[in-house]
Amino acid sequence: MNNSLPIPLLSIALASLLAGSLPVGGPSLRRGFHVLASLVAAGCTAWGIALTPGNGPGAWADPWLPMLALQGPDGWLILVLCLITACLVAAAPARDASDGVTGGTVFLCAANLLAHAATSPLVMGVGWAMTAVPFLVGRRAMQGAGRHWLVPMLGSAAAFAVASVLARDKEGTGTVAWLLVLAAVVARKGLFPFHGWVVRMFHETPLAWVAVAFNGRLGSLLLLRFETGHDGIPAWVVDAASVLVIGSAVVCSLRGLVEKDPRRLLGYLFVGQSGLVLGGVISINEEGFTGSLMHWMTVAVASSGLMALLRLMQARLPGLDWTTRTPGLARSAPRVATFFLLFALTLAGLPGTLGYCSQDLVLGGATEHSFAMGLVLAITSALNAIAVFRIYTQMFLGVRPRDSVTVPDLLPRERWPLVACILFLLAGGLFPGSVIRWKAPELHSRAAHGGK
């Protein structure tokens, strides 16, 4: 590796996140400590991006930890994850700080940083396995949760580990290794037929953990790393992944039309969006890959905003049966309702948001690769929009009964992080060229590389 950062910024960022995940003081002090750690990591990452000329396809290694480097657009993805972590922790209820949810969220950000900045499969595998630690040790936060997270978290990590061992010889990477890579990607993303486990995680485990763990998109990252190291993706892997993307999009969009529980519906919507990201990755063209990276960021910000709002509403209304109609919440909490709608419609591709630009590129790239996949993804995106508006209507619209409980609106501590997320999505939608320029060198390199 020829390039090296002049300052050990990745080491500082990783140390900040690991130290920041420790429980310190009471809930308020603990939350502030966790937010500060996330912002320090974000600042270090942004500084590292500024120090790398153009942040092109070359890797810039950390001088203290050479196994970590800023590589192509990974720096921007790490930065977004750090900022999302800060927003989730800042908006988290006091109970989440007491139960260790905020500390686990920061630890998951550290695990994703390690995986994205890794220059070897071993370090990436360590980061991948670390994402399961909060689910394993967080007894208070995981109280009442089942073991459905084992397959997406540990099962995918095991498949990745075995595939890495089999693929040490680049020229000898065979069918078994690629099968394991595909299994790891599908299990981690929760694509059909593994979608049920991920949806159960949305329903039972802390939403902040789910947001950071799955928005790291380690499945797509693994596919890209294997493609770069082994002369492209084999055609049969692309075909199999296309079928799984189509199946996941159809199943999740149809299931979302009848789902009444908001957390489970968010899980189905998220799995469908994961399919869009993967669809852009496997399209083997510049348009699809550009849209995939843009949609990666869009889903990370918008879905994290939805999860933060849903967690706040459930903390304000404990014990409420969310499968029944709860009319009138928009009257007492108009900011919650407005932000929820904006985040949801961004995922549905609302014009003027980054979601519209990213979905347009993904669908264009997918259609160029396979007309059937592009058509199915376009139809299921429309069905997802219907499902999102239906759940919004169920939760927020209608006349509030006189004997209903008044729900407090967003506090300033909760409001401003979500405002920042909304501004990012709107600015990206109005100036998408700026987002594309962040990744331009890597996009041209990858598109020229192609696949088998």
C-alpha cells in the first residue's frame, strides 16, 4: 500500500467509538458522552476524507493501524454511519441510555467502521462478528427478544469466514466459496427466504441497534470486496442474486400492504430497500452502481429517522397496541407526524429528495441489466409507497378521541438531529451531482472493471 494518512485519524476514530460505548454516569451524562464519541469519530473521518486527494480509488492507510484505510467511497459511508449514530443516540429516550442501548449503538458503529476500513478479509471478518456483540451481551435491552437475530448476525459471519478461508487463492476461488458469499449476503440483508428473521429483529430488538447494524450494508460490501479481488462476479452469482432480489421485493411489498404493526412494516420496507441497493450493485453498470451507493446513504438516513421516531412514540405511549388505529396523533405531535411522513416518502422515492434520484438511477441500471428485474423493482417501489402512507394514516390521521392521552411533541434534543437528517435528504435531492462527485473516481473504476 503506497499511500498513508499523515495523522492516525482512523485509529483515533475507532478508539473514540470503543471508549464511547462504555457506560458512564447517569442517563443524561451517558447519552452526552456517547454523542461526543460519535461526533469525534465523524470529525476524524471527515478530516481523513479531506486529506485524501479526491478520495479516489486508491487506499490511504492509517499510520498506526495499517490494516485500516480509507478506500474510495467507504470514507463517506463511515462518516454517514457516525453521524447517524450521533443522531440516534441524541434522540434516544432516557430508558435507552439506562438499558445500555445507546452504548451498544456506538459499539455497532465501531464494528462497522472496522469492517468498512479493513484492508484484509480477517479484519473485515472481525468487524462483522463484532456487530453481534451487543445482541449477545445486552441482557436488559434484549429482554423478551427471541433468538431470531442469530442467523442474520452470526450465521452470515460464519458463512463469510468460511468463504474467506476457501478464497485465499484468488485463482482458485470456486463455486463453494461464491455460494457461501451469496449465503452471507442474503442472510445479512434478510433477502428472501431469510426476510422473516430480520423482520422479527425489527419487532423485538432495539431499533437503534438494528439501524446501525444493518445500515452498514456489510452484505453489499462483502460482494464488492470479493468482486474486486477475484476478477468480477460470476454470471451465475449475478443471476441468483437477481432472482433473490426480485423475490424479496415482491414478498416484502405484498406483505407490507397487509401488515398492521409499524415495526414489522418498517422491517419489510427495509428489506425491500436492501434489495434495491443490492440490485444496483449487481447491475454491472455505472448507472446502477451510482444509484446503489446513493440509495445506500438514503436508506441509512431515512430508515434511521423512522426508527428513531417510532422508538420515541413507543416510549411516550408504553403498552399501546400499535396494530389498532391510533387516530389524531398528528394533532398533538405535529412535528413527529411531519418528520415521519418525510422520511417515509423519501424511502418511497418522493421527488425533490435524495430517494427520488437514487431510485431513478438504481431502476435505470437494473433495467439495463435485466428488464424483468427493473420492472418488478419499479412496481414494488410503488407498492411500498402505498404501504407507507397506509401506516402513516393509521398512526397519525383521524379525529383524536376526547379521552385519549396527549402525546408530547419532539423535544429540542430530539428535534435538531432529525432536522439535520431531513436537510441532508432534501439537499441531496436538489443537488444530486454533489453526491455523485464524492464517488466519481471509484464509480468509473468499478464500472470499467465489470464482471464475468
